[in-house]
Amino acid sequence: MKRTGRQKDIVTPEKKQEQRELLRLFSANIRKILKNTDLLADDLQEIRLRTGAPLLVVAKDQEYFLTPDGALTGEWEKGYPVSPTDIRDTMDYIGSFSLYAYEDELRQGFLTVEGGHRIGIAGKTVIEGEKVKGISHISCINVRVAHEKKGCADRVMPYLWEDGRFLHTLIVSAPGCGKTTMLRDIIRQISDGESPYPGLTVGVVDERSEIAGCYLGVAQNDVGIRTDVLDCCPKAEGMMMLIRAMSPDVVAVDEIGTGEDIRAIESVVNCGCKLLATVHGNSMEDMKQKPLLNRLVESHVFERYIVLDAKPHAGSVQAIFDGRGTTLYRREAFL
């Protein structure tokens, strides 16, 4: 994917390979458009295909339509109209012409491919009893491009340790504000161990394959050398499986909130493991308005809270609090 009209970024052989791997997921027509566009793979966050609708990308938190020659436009009428053939061919490439092998993942509405890219799909659901058995007649595809921001947690790390021990930590963030990216980098750093912090064994329950981005069971994102991942596993069940089987020092999960999650969290804490988690919310006040989460706040389960927002950009740290609600840090963009 080349850039024109501005100073070119340095494209390493590794980046070129990443670009090729991303492009190979798409039909020939869309692959050609993406090759011609004024974007690098590093810029892209989402690539959306909808039958009969214009090809759309999200890059650097901005939404664009792509014309047939790869130009970016805000006018949807000029966008390349995605055809049923584009959808069908793209799904064939994504599934290596063996989509039946991904039936379990597709039942959840997504699958993860090599490189850690997460493919969301929508279409006609197939229902068996009261449960979704699968999705047929796929008409919408959302490719969420995998990105790692190593080092984004550097400046929060000193707040997460006390007397040489890692503290129970909760990242509070609205959707799209970088909570999973921050979570991933904290996992990597506590797993690898960087002076003065010791390396810890981390167990990750990756229910939607967003943290480690596993492909065929192998993490595509760097989550550290001492990390064990349960991929596509329900959080509550996975937390207890890890405790029984892998003896983690820290258990990490994304987007807690159900009653089962809360009960599992309390079990993790009672077992002596440290907890690292995220939750949807705009502030500590949001947490207190949700009965289940307020239960954790009132009982001081978490010793640190990191609140993220998107000002001036996704991943900015609004504030850090201790378990009693005392402000330790407020407003600085860390990413």
C-alpha cells in the first residue's frame, strides 16, 4: 500500500510482509484498490465490506470511502460498490477455501486469521433451538487490523506495583479508547519482566481473540514470554481453568461485567492470584452506577484503576486512582 503526496514512511521488509498478508485476505478487485490507496497498513484500523454499499475504511480514527482507483473520499456515492462476488471471494481467501473448518468461531460472529487480524461477519443466522448455530449468506465483513503499541503502558507501570508486588488493576474505558491495547502491553511487560519489576506468569482468558490474537492456538501478538492463553473461552470458566491448570501469578481478562465474571473474579482473588482486567465505562462514577461493579469498588477488590479516554487521542490516560479512590495521577496522554 503506497503513499503519495507526502513524505514516505520507511517501509521495512517486515512491514511489507505484513501488508502482503493483509492484502491476501481480499478479493482481487478490493486488493487492487487497497494497493493503490494513499494509506499504509499501519494507518488502517478497520476495512468494511457490505454488499451493495461503498468500500469503507477507518484509518487514524477517521472514516473514508475508497473509490475504484483507491482515492480517499468523504462522498459515499463515489465509493467502490462492494459486490456479492467480492464478499464471497474475500470469505474464501479468509478461510483458505475451507470455511467449514472455522464453524465454531463463525458461530460467534468472528474469526481470527494469521497476523492476529479479527474478522467480524454478519448475514443470515442459522438458529438451532434457541442458539445460533452459524451464519449463512454472509453480506457484511469487518476486518479489524491488528496493531500492537509496545511501550504504551511504560508510564503507567510504576503505579501498578507496590513493595515489589503487582497490584490488582482495572482499566476503565469507553469503547474505542484503547483499553485492550493498554491491557496487552501491561501483560507483555509483567510477563517479560523489566527492571525493577520481576517477570510473572500470566494467564490470559481471551474470549474474543482480541488480546493475543491467536491463530491456530498460537498468539500472533506479543503477550510476553511467561504468558499462557486460553483462546475463545468464556471468561468466568477460563479464569478457573487457568488457576487449576497453569498456576498463574496474574490472571488477565478483557471486558468484565456479568454476574459470573464477578464471582470468578472473587474466586481468583481468594486464590491469591493478582487480577488485571478491563471494563466499559467513562469514569469511576460510571462504575459505581452499576450494581455488580460497584460491589467490587465497595469491597476494594482492585488496588489500582486506570481511566482512559480519547482526548486528544485514543489511549490517553485521564486518571489513575488507588483502591480507596484517591487520585494518584490525572490527565496526561500516554500513547
